[in-house]
Amino acid sequence: MNADDLQDRLARLRSGETLLLPTAEVEQAFAPYYPTLEERRAAVARLAGLYHCRLKVCGSSESQILFTRNNHL
């Protein structure tokens, strides 16, 4: 998955829908654009905000990211 794929998947979420992805896969999508892990995580958070999604890191060892589209849309 690349950043464009993630953006497309978030754009297609309907109000209240969720998307669960491996943390490493999401962070790797931004590797070509941001050299540090902190920058990648910030980019993921900005993208989630752009599409009105809540972002939650979950799973054992924070291995997954759950995106949830806000209900107010």
C-alpha cells in the first residue's frame, strides 16, 4: 500500500465505518516522503483528520491502526 491507496480508502469510508490496518503497513506508506517515524505518524494523523476520521492505535504492541469515519458527516 502507498499513501495514495490509503487516502483513497479513507475517502471511501462512510460515516461510522471503520478501517483496520497493520501499523507497519500504514507507516511504510509514508516512508518515501518522510524519513523519520515521527514524521510518518504525523502525516497519518493529518490524513485521518483531512477525511474526518478518528485514529486509534490498538492491538498487541500497537500493531494495528483503526480509522473510524466520524458520524457527523
